[in-house]
Amino acid sequence: MSDEDTHLIWVLADDRTGNVNQCLGVAEALAQPFKRIDIGFTKFVRLPNFIRRTSLIGIDEASRRRLVAPWPDLVICCGRRSAPVARWIKKQSRGHTRICIIMRPDGFESAFDLIAVPAHDRSVIRENIVEIPGAPHRVTESRLLIEADKWRPHFKGLPEPKFALIIGGSTKRTTFTKDMAEQLIDKAVEAASAVNGSLLVTTSRRTGVENEALIAERLAASGVPYHLHDWTSQAENSYFGYLALADVKIVTSDSVSMCCEAAAAPGGVYIFDPDGLANKRHKRLHQSLYEGGYARPLLPDTELVPFKHPSLQPARMVAQRCLELLGAP
């Protein structure tokens, strides 16, 4: 790639891991160098964007010092809190900087060159809005190959097929109950036992201490060979190794990012969605994944078997539109 083809690209990385991973997924899909600008906030970030407008209100002093010329050709950001910052950068560049924002910016939508929204949000589509299937992520074919090579020795001795159990938990509006945890772990143990397979299990900070203890106890008593990564563990996170090497993946329905990342990896993907765990928006995502052949619902009588499906790569769709922006006069 020549210097003429290379653009100055900034990723605004806030304090929410999910937002950052979406931005990085798009930036990496561009296959060009980019600069990560970490953004910290003050209490004033809680102000609505019609007050923050095009400004650095709510941005801490250390972050302000990082926002200096030369101004980028493209800014990639995610969510309403970074939106005023991106507009401020564009203003400083006298309109030169293009802005790609993932998710709705909470006002001033005409100021953004590209707004990427998940199709399950059912947004009104305009010229600068692109609908994508799910959330951008960083799970690519090349990364999965690297992670497979890295983690295969760690799982040596665990029999095939391998069943990955990717467990989220409670959200602001829904609760991952003890009954749900029991139902999930029992189904996974039953499936692995039936074919003399093994389990790869990971929990999250939202799973809950009691549910984590229950899951660990059921695994230890099951007789099924397993590898468990507790989210509080100091050991290196094996999550991407699970995605790369599991023949079947069971993912809880509470997380858009977990469902989309699982749908990017090979092997059968099953979404565990008991009543009360996922909201209506998430259920629309699940339905789109089922209709696209990326995943299947985990029902009481579902047989958990591997199946082939396309790799879900929404970040590439956004990156392509970003390249078109950079190539525009």
C-alpha cells in the first residue's frame, strides 16, 4: 500500500469494552494503520447530547491532551457518549474528518458521515445509515487460526467433540436465575455425556457468584472432562480458544456481542434463551441469526450437533462503507 492510499484513522476508545471492541473490529477490517485514542469521562458526560452538542464537555483533561492535530481523515467511535467528541474533531478539521459511529448518536445525525446500526434496532434508514446484522467484533478467520494453534495444547486430552458453554448473566432489566443456570449446565453435561465429549465453560462478571458455584459443582460431579475459565481467574482468558476449537457452542441470549462472536466461528451455534433472560431487541437479533442460518435456538428437545454456517462479519460491511467515504471527493 502506497503512502497515497494510507489514511490517518483514529479510534475513540471509551471505558466500555463492548464499545471499544466494535470500533477495533471495524478499524482492523480496514487493513490500514490506525491510532487508538483512549477517552476518559467526567460526571458531566451524563448530560444529554443536546447540551454537550459539538464539544468536549464531559471529557477528562488527560483525554483532551490526546486530541490534537494533525486531525484524522476518519474517526471511528461507538455510542452516544463519544458522539460530541467526534463532531468536535470534525469541526477542528474544518469538515475534513469523516465520522463513522456505531449505534445511534443521540441527536445531530446529519453531522455523521456513516451511522452503523444493528438491523434488530429497526431504525429509520437514511442515506448516511447502514443496517448491519448484529454487532461488529474482532473474531476473524485469521484470528481463529492463531487462537486455535495457541490453545490446542491447553486442551490436549479433552475428547472430541468439544462443547463450549459461553455464559453471560443478568442485565439491568433481566435476571439470570438459579433455575436457568441449572437448566443450562444440565443440558450441556447431558449433551457431552451422550457422545463421550468434553466441555469448555466460561462465565462472566454478570453470571453471579451463586450461579458460578453451582456450575462449578455440577461440572465437578458430572464425570465429563472439562476446562473451566472463571471470569475471576488470574489465568489467561481462554474465550477465543473456545470459539476456535469447540465443535458446538452454547451461548446465553443476554449478550449481543457473545451471540455475534459465536456466529463468526465455525461449528454449531445454539442460543439459550429461557423466558425472561433476553429483551425484545435481543430476541429480534436471535431471530435474524436463525433465519440467516448462523445459529439455532436451544430448546428442551434440541439435539446439539455441529453444523456449517456462514461467518457473521458485520465489521467488514462497515469497513467497506468507510473505505467508500475515504475515497469520496
